[in-house]
Amino acid sequence: DVPMNVDLFVSQIAELLYALNLSYDKYNLYGVSMGGVIIQRFTELYPSKVSKLILCSSTGLDIVKPSFISSIPILGALLFKFDRQSGESKSVRAQWANPDSDEYKRCIKLYQQTCQQHPGFLRSLFSTICYFDFHLAFKSIECIQKLNIPILIIWGDKDTLTPVENAYRYHNLYKASTLKIISGASHNLLIEHSKQAIEAIKAFLNDK
């Protein structure tokens, strides 16, 4: 299997844009969680293709390493599958502001259906966690700082996966960025606080 690292996802974006053959010279890129690292890396490699960036609850400032058990051949993958296939866990619930909501139940059901219908999904997720090179974000940041690209940073103040402190760190690194902190929102703010997120995004994209 191909390691699911950052550059693999970047190449997929590049190939998708090429295949779509859109009539745009530049694009507005939106990255959620690990997607924030991916779009920053894309911008580093293809700066002429990017107009604006939106980082939502982005990883990249804290180096995340797989657990020791995960690194054990065969056993790590089996334990990961056993632990993740239900979609329900204390850590998953902690990423929601309201884990007793209908939206949470609906998302868990969709996750379980995905695991059942696409056997390779958990294998790909495990590969991503093991091979995702978070450290690339620091190199990307150095490049993007020189480009003067408009950047919107959206975060929930109750995020337990990527703490809100990282939003302020990104805002400090990208001096001209716009920061939007959504009160009461956790890592899944796009689902639970979609209205506030969309309003911030629309205002940012409409700002010339």
C-alpha cells in the first residue's frame, strides 16, 4: 500500500484540479484539521495557484506521533481496526460540543456504514495517522509568510483535539490573518456551529 502522507494528498488535489480543467488561475483552499497541513503544503509547492487560505481547527503546530503499539507490524493495524470500527469512544465524544445530539448519532452511523461498505477505509486512516508528516507545516509556514496571501483562521474555543491556543499561534505566525473564534464550539464546529462558520467564510471570501 502507498503511505498516506501529506504529499500524497497534495498530489491528489493537484490531479483533481487538472482533471476538472476549471477556468480559474487561482483557488481558495479550505483545510479542516489535518487538511490544514495539506493546503499549506499545496500552497508552498504551488503558490501561483492559491488566492486565499482558510484554516479550520488545523493541525500542524504540534508534532503528533503514533503510539508505540500502533508502530508494531500487523498488531498495530489490527488493534486500530478493533478500536475504531464502532466509531464510538470517549475521545470521539470529547470532540463534540454536544455528543448527545441527533447530528452526532447521524455522523456515527455514517462512519459505521463507511467502515462496512469500504473495507479499505480504516486501513487508509491507519496509514494516514502513521505516515502523516506534520512537521512539514513549519516549512510551509515559512514559505507562505512571504506570499502575503489572505488567511482566515476558524477555531472552536472548546476544541480538545487541536487546542484553541494553536489558533492564536497560527494568527501570530500569519500576521495579516483574520481570526474567528467560535464560542462553545469543539473540533466538529462545521457540523455543530455551521451557521457561524459559514458567515465568517462568506465575509472573508467576499472581502476584496
